[in-house]
Amino acid sequence: CLGEYDALSAVWCSCNPTHPTKVCPFCLQCFCSAPKDYKDKFFKSAPKELLDDFEMFSQSRGPLGEALVRAKAITADQLLQALKHQKATGRKLGESLVELGYIDQETLSYFLSHQKSVMQMSLKDLEVDPMLITSIGADYCYEKAILPVNRESLSQKEILTLAMAQPSDGETIDYVQNVSGCQVVPVQSKKEEILAYLMPFISTKSADSLESSAQKEITQHGLSVIRKALAKGASDLYIEPLENEISVQMRIDGILYKTSPMPKEIQSLLVHEMKLLLKLDPFLKDKPQESRVVMKSGEQKYDVIAHSLPTRYGENITLKIINRATFLKSYEQLGLKNDEILLLRSVLSANTGLVVISAPVLHGMTTTIYSLMNEMAQEGTRKIVSMEFQSVCPVPQVTQVSLGMKNNEQATSTALKALSTIQPEVCIFADSVDTTYLAKEIFKLSASFLVVAGLEARNSLEALDKFVEMGISPADIVSQTTLVLNQRLIRKICPDCRQEGSLSERSLYLMGLTPQEAKSINKVSQGEGCQNCSKLGYRGRVAIFELFTPTPEFKKMFVKNPKDKNLEKESIKGGLKTLRQKALEAVKEGITTLEEFQKGNF
Ligand SMILES: [Zn+2]
Ligand SMILES: [Zn+2]
Ligand SMILES: [Zn+2]
């Protein structure tokens, strides 16, 4: 600005403690970045006293003064006073600073002991606490090319060592000082090293906006593998070190796909990077770990449950990926038909009883239970508690209670006891209740309120049979169970390459259909394979359901003999539409193939 000021009484700036300039008292700007002409003119016309001071600065040797000014532990003016004091008394600079009361002895010792490493720091082999980075904000660190490397407590204050590509960036130091509440000690490090270190932590958004190609070259295998899995809509990602390579597999629509393996050389880097990214402890290598992180890709938010597992050739990393936007579905989106929704709604509105949601492993049981939970919660009229071994994602207005580790009866029983204090109206067990202990508990609970529980089973009758095997009395089973919903996921034919054809009744018969079933089919469809379905002929999966409500006659037979061979016939007589019938309908409607029907072994 044009304000004229007395340069002699103005304060020195802290930009560069060996060549400072004066700070204008009106606009608070120094003229470090002014043209050389201006500086020359300024110093030429400056009073001798000022020049002496300047001389004093440039003659101050050793990094201590500079480090203290850069760290904003003292001002440039204080440094000048100390330098003068030093000259007058012959003391050391540090002692002078303490004597003048600018810093305390402890801070001085800290700076002295760190002096060697203070100005230049290599980040190779450095171990940084990820929490430090997140406490300041990884994206901010990345943008400013800074890396918090160490935090230490002195009695008076906390010291944060901050690696910076530009240690003279006072604004950034101020910011970090504010958010961390620490005295920041800046050290100089290479920008590439800082950025490479931060890469696993930054959000994909800033990773997408990486500008220079040099930055793009920085290794980020882990991030790119995960992003690929997210983009492809994978539900699981498996990274498994083998003897000579690293296998990468993802599950899409329930099918496991191999993608190109990665070279063994990058294994340690890849695993380290992924563990940081997934908030697993990268230095704990000989124990299995579990973590949950929320990841973003574009607008989508994903809940990721990660596991690391030591194996013979290194650590396996597996990810379970849940897309929040599409995970919770409405009844219609689940694929339930109108009459099925009505039946489901009516049993779910009861005050007591047991609704069993069953499916084989990997056939969408969890999705269905969470979706029912969400639908019930949205009605907002009842208090809903979900008892979970492993929470998959948060559901609004549902109290989600941890049952502890599976097979830990102690923890489970403690959690169940807490139920009475919560006094729910609906209690949901999203995991398969496949232990005798849990099964007995849910039958007990279902007398007091509505219980919805998962159970791994291939069909409704098998689900009931499993309860028998677990020691529940057949009478209790049929008196409490109001509905068994069993589901199966089948692959859908790709709509872009579907072809219709026909098969003779005889060949249908040979493929395992009953003569009656064979007669009912007059066309079959399949996908030829095209670009949109990666030449698979299938795209996506759809759930088929059987909803079983025991009739009085069925109950009588079941109590008499739960192994009665005629139970299935009786259930069909009572109105059950079996999974086999549902799957065959899907074949007739051209939704799926005969091959998929056979594979389902209904
Ligand atoms: Zn000014
Ligand atoms: Zn300056
Ligand atoms: Zn296709």
C-alpha cells in the first residue's frame, strides 16, 4: 500500500529469518515478494541502525533461530533482540532467548535436540500415525503438501512436527496450529515423498482431481483396485497373495470373477497402502483384523467392512462393500409381488410371533432383513431393535445393538438381557440364528413381542427342520412361527442379448422337469452374450421367494412327526408356492434360463 511508515520502528517479518523485511503497520504486509529494485532502494535509503539489524539477521548462523521463527515460537523481532543480547553478553542464542523470557527452557531443549532433523527430513521408512493425518484432514494435507509426522507432549505444550514442502508457508502453519492445538515445528521434506505418503488417505474426489502427471504416477495400486471394485458394483473384493503373484478377485451379482493378478514385487507396498486406507493397523501383521470405513466414489457412499488375515504368502485383504443408496430396498424393489407384500405386512404388524427370513449363504438374506427393518422403521409407529453380530449399515430409527462376537454366549446373553430395559416392540436378528442357544432365546422372546430372525436354509421346510435339530419342540415351532420367507437369488438374462427358442417336451423332461412342468413350457430364453454383459449373457440378479404360513392341518402333522414325508405335499395343498414353481415361472417369463433353474437345484 502507499502508507508511509517509520521503517525503523516497524517489526521484522518472519518469512525468511535470514533475510527478513519490514512489516507495514497499515496493511500488515511485508515486502519480501516485492521486486528486487524496491528492496535495493529500501535498504539503500534505510537508516544505519536498520541496516545493522538486518546485518545481524543475516549473520546469525545455525538453524536454531530460524527454526524457532519458522515454528512461530518466537517472532523475528524477538530473534533480533536475542541476537543483540547474545552479542552483548556473549551467551549462546538459546540461553539469551530463555533469559529474555521468549521461550522456556523445555522448548529450547526440544528444539536443540531436534535441530539436526529439523531442517531436512526424509520420509523414507517413516511410520506415521494415520490418526494424526486425519486429525488435520488428509485432503488439506495433500493440497498443502504437508505431513504431520510426530506429536509429542511437553509439560507446557504439545509439539507437532510437520513435514512441509514449503516450510515458509506461515498461513498453513497457523491453520495446523489452530486445528491441532499444538506448537507446530515445520521441517522441510520432498513434495513427492509427502504426497506419496498421503495418497492412501485422500478422498477419491481429490484423487480424481490430481493435476500433474508426475503426481498421477505415484503408486496407488490399492486405491485403484478398490475403485475398480466400487465402479463394477462388486459386493466383495478379495486380495490374496500367492506364491508368485497377488490374486485379485471380486464378487459381482454373486459370481466370483478373477481380474488380472498383480506382481509379487508390489505386495508389501500394496498391503501397507490398503491397510492404511481401510484403517487397519499396517504394523500388526500376524493377527487377523477387522475394520469398517465409509468410502466415497462420486456421489455414492459405501460402507466397507475390511478384514486382513495372515496367510502363508502374506496377508489377505478382503472387503465387503455395501452401497448405502441401493442396499436398503422397498418391498417392491426386493422383488416381492403384491399379494406377497400384503401377507408380509400382515404378519409383520402382529404384536408377537416369529417371522423367519431364510436363504442359503450369499442369497441376499441380509439385504432382505435390513430392508424389512427399514420399511418397518419408516412406518415409525413401533420401537425396533436390531440385535447384530456384525452391523452391515446404519438404519435410521432402529436401535442397533451388538451381540458381541459370534459364539460368545456370554456377550450374547448380556446383550439379550439389555433387551428388557429397551422394551422393544419388534426385535430383529439379522444374522442366521443357527446356535441352539440363540434359537431357544428367540422362541422365548417371540412370546412377548414380534421377532424377525434370519436362518440359513434352502427352503421353508428345511428352516423349520433346522429348529427341530436345534432342540426346539415341534409344538413351539409351529405355534410361534407365523411365516417363513425363503428366498433365492437367480441370475437375470441380459436384456440386450436375449434370444428366445424352444425345446421339445422330451428334452425338458430329460433336463429334470416333471412331465407336467415340461408341458407348461413353450419357450425358453437365454443371453447370447454382448458387450453390456461382458459376454456372460446374464446381468444382475433377482430374488424369488416362497412364503410359507403353516395351516392348522400342517401344524397337526408337524407336531405328530416333524420328519413326515408328506409335509411338503401338505404345505403345497395349503397354498404354498414353492421356490421351484417360482423359478420355473421366471424361466417361462424369460427372466432367467433353464440352466439357472437346473443349477438352483430347487
Ligand atoms: Zn502497507
Ligand atoms: Zn516477509
Ligand atoms: Zn448381453
